[in-house]
Amino acid sequence: MSLGTYFDQLEHDVLAAMRKPSKLYWAALAVSAAAFALGLGCWGWQIYEGLGMAGIRSPVGWGVYITDFVFWVGIAHSGTLISAVLFLFRAKFRCSFNRSAEAMTVIAVMTAGLFPLIHLGRCWFFYWLMPYPNQRHLWVNFRSPLIWDVFAVSTYFTISAVFFFVGLIPDLAIARRRFTGWRHWVFRILSLGWQGTAEQWKHYAWLYMFLAAFATPLVISVHSVVSWDFAMSVIPGWHTTIFAPYFVAGAIFSGTAMVITLVVPMRRILGLDTYITVDHFEAIAKILLFTSLIVSYSYIVEFVLAWYSGNPFEIAHFSFRAVGDYRYLYWLMLFCNGLLPLTLFVKRLRRNLKYLFVLSLFVNVGMWLERFVIIVTSLARDFDPYNWGNYAPRFGEIGITIGSFGMFFMLFLIFTKMLPVLAIAEVKEHSS
Amino acid sequence: MIREYKFDDKAAFLHQLEELVRSGVHPRRLTVTTPFHVHEVEHILHLRPSWLKLFTLIGAAAGLTAGFAFTVGTALDWPLRTGGKPIVALPTYIIVAFELTILFGGVISFLGFLFLSRFPDIPAIVSGTECGPEFIIREDTGEAV
């Protein structure tokens, strides 16, 4: 096949994915939209009733909402890893995943951004988080990790969105040529008049490299800042220096699992088997295995630090994690995040897409549980036994959590029909 | 008069481009469009490095300065001691300054890209000029049609 024919076929195949949706697609969209509607309904109910309808109360003031926030920020991270870090390392397999991963990042940050508002209860006061002087000319407390979060997450969203859009520009120009009607006009405007001249490509290449170079430390800083929401306090189980790298590795681990969860069915439904190959999945499975090992190592270090510190509160806390009231969640988390991914040492399993898909679901569950265990067990058993108390999420919180998954999958499904799901120009570059 | 060369093959395209430049055609009289970034084109046409890095540097420096100026300035504007920490707690402000460095650096780089590439190219959007999947060289021969 000549290069010209291949390019033509590639454009046709990738853009064919944006044509008329199948019944399966509509069914998936309907289920996601229904879950999202459930979440909105529960949030509306919470706004009407007040935060008391949720299970969070003293001593466990951070529950499922903060778990969801950390989970979704973590999911966002792998998008940047696959796009930016693998770009800087010139890993060719990234071009099969980077567009989906970047879209996943933007959507996951949007989802994550809702949870601080939901957790506020009176969400209409969200602007109190913003750095502006109040009526007494007092500013927000810049020494607080919660304010660092505002800066980190909003910067992350902005840079991820810019990175996503910049990567799309040459492909939007291709879509402009291939589509007719209203879509042609939308792509004509969005592609900014891209012609692919040498000058345009020159500036484009520099911009892409700079954005990748900015996004790489950003991805590390954002989840470090999220971890410091916990580590800056003195609560046993939270106050530890390992938190930043531990959270960053966990975020990349969970995000990689979510990429597999999304791309395995997407590849099948949209018929992209030729361009997203088993070799590509094997490469990403290796990242999953590698980050799983880092996360497992962190679990061990946490316990060793508590033991070696000789601090009775730390020792008591970690004993509670392992054998206390939340032990089933803890051991399930270890099974999903530490034990099960070890099977990826077997090459045959790394190349089995059905297995990878099921494994990625377990890892998603395990990583959600990890955040739940870290947040809830520490608050449930702090220094003073008179201040101990357990927490269980209520219906509204579960509904909002399901709604966040609904929102995430719904927006991702819409993305697959509105924009090219593969970086066409980049695939062309590698195949030439 | 514009003479147009179209190629499906990257190697043949680069060969032709090199031939044209070697034969004495000034790079300014050549317009090249490619379906993806071809590094060799910049060398053959002797294109100057992009000025984009200047935008990036200015953006990042502005973000860093703004981050520290903002946090230190507001702390000094109304000194309020909380949590036993110093009024100007520089280590904690590094986070804000770092994030703003990346935010300003990234956004100003993007704006610089739009400026240097003359985007959005309104005439191209209105006229609906397309770019195909081929490698194209357009040579302005300077002759009247």
C-alpha cells in the first residue's frame, strides 16, 4: 500500500468513528446519562435538605466526596503522562492513546472540580475559595494546602485543555476537509485556518514541546498538592513525607487503568483495531505493572515508617487499617492494587485484552478504595478515643458518586462522536 | 506563476525540495505544506528557529514574579499571623508561584503561537482553503501568467 493510500485509509477509518452512532453507543450513552441524572438529582436533594443528608459528620468530616475528588484528579493524571511524558521520551505507542487520554484528563478534571463544590454543601459560596479580597480586604490564606489546590487544579485544567486543543488542530483541519454541512463549518472555525505550512508546523512543534515540558512537572505538582491536603495535617496516617510520590504513582496507576477501561471497548466499537494494536496495549500494561509495584512498595513503606517511628498513634492507626472496622476494604484494596496486577508479569496476560479490561476495572475499584481507606480510617481513629467514630456513606453520597461516573462516561462518549479519537497527523508521522 | 509539485511520498518530496533549493530557487519563493511535521524541511529551507521560546520565557517569568508578588504583597498588605507561621512564609508561597509559572508560561506560549502563526487565519476560514494529505511544494517562479 502506498503512503498516500494509507493516509487516505487512516483518515477514513478514524473519521468513520464519528459517523452515525450504533445502537450499542446509544445504549451506553443512555445508561451514562441516567447515572448522571441520578447524581444531579442527589445533589439537588442535598442542596435542598442540607449537608446533613450525607453521612459525613464529626469525626469523619471528609468522606466519599473527598474520596471522589482525589480519585478523579488521579484519573486525570494518566492523560498527561501518556501525552506529555511519553512525548518527551519519544515513545511511539503514545499516538494510539494520547487523544483519548487527553480527553479523559479534561473530563476527569471537570468531574473532580465538582466535588469540592458538592462537599461545601452551600455550593453557591464556592467563590470564597478564589483568591480575591473580601469586604474587609482580607485575602485567602495562601499557606493553606486547600488554596494550593485551587491554584493547582485550575492550572491543571487550563493547561490540559490547551494541550488537548493544540493537539487537535491539524486533525480538525483533516475533519474540515472530510465533513460536509454544519460539521464542516464547526471544524473550519475550530481549525483556525490551519494549512500545514512549514512555518505553522515549526511554531506548532515548539509549542507542543513547551506544553509537554510544562505539563510534566505540573502533573507531579498537582497530585503532590492534593496529597498535602492530608500530609500537612498532624493526623496519624496522613502526616507522612511519603505522601507526595505515593499519590503521584497512585494517580498514574489509576489513570492508566482508566485508559484501558475506556480504550478497549472504544477500539472494538469504533473499529480501530488496525491503529490501536495489541502491542500498544502491552506497552501500556507494562506502565500499569510498573506503577502497581511503586504503589505496593508505598503500602509497605507506610507500615514500616509507622512501626519504625515508635509513635504509638501511628502504630495504632496502621493496626486499625489492617485489622479494624474497615479491614475488608483495606484487604480488597491490596488485592486489587498490589496482588492482581502482578499477573501482568505473564506476557500472555499482558496481551489478552479481555483480561486487561477486567483487570483495569479491579484497579479502578482498588484505587477508589485506597483513597477511601486513607481518608476515612485516619479520621475515624485520631488521637483521642473519645473522638473516635465510624462512617458509612448514605444513599445521596452513593448517588452522587455514581453520577460522577455517569458524567465522565457520558462526556467521553460524546467526545468519541464529536472529535477525532486518534491523533491522525501523529500516526501519519510515525507510519511514514 | 505558481508551479506546484505534489507527492504521496515523503522521501520524493524532500528530494525535490532539496533539488529546488540546490538549483538556486530562494526558499522565500517556496511554500511547503505537509500532512505532518517534517523536521528536514526546516533545515532545507533554512528556516530560523521559532520565536515562540521568547513568549514562553516571558510568560513563565511573569508567572513566577506574579506568584511571589501576589502572595507576599497580600500578606504584607494586612499582616495577620495564623497558625504560628511567619507573615511572609516563602516556602508555602513557592507552590502558588510554581503553578502560576506554568499557567502563564503555557497560556502565553499558546497566545504566542497564535500570533506567530497568524491564527485565526480569517481569510482561510472564510474562503474554505483546504490542506490535503499530500506533500506539496509551490514555487513562485516570478513569471507573469
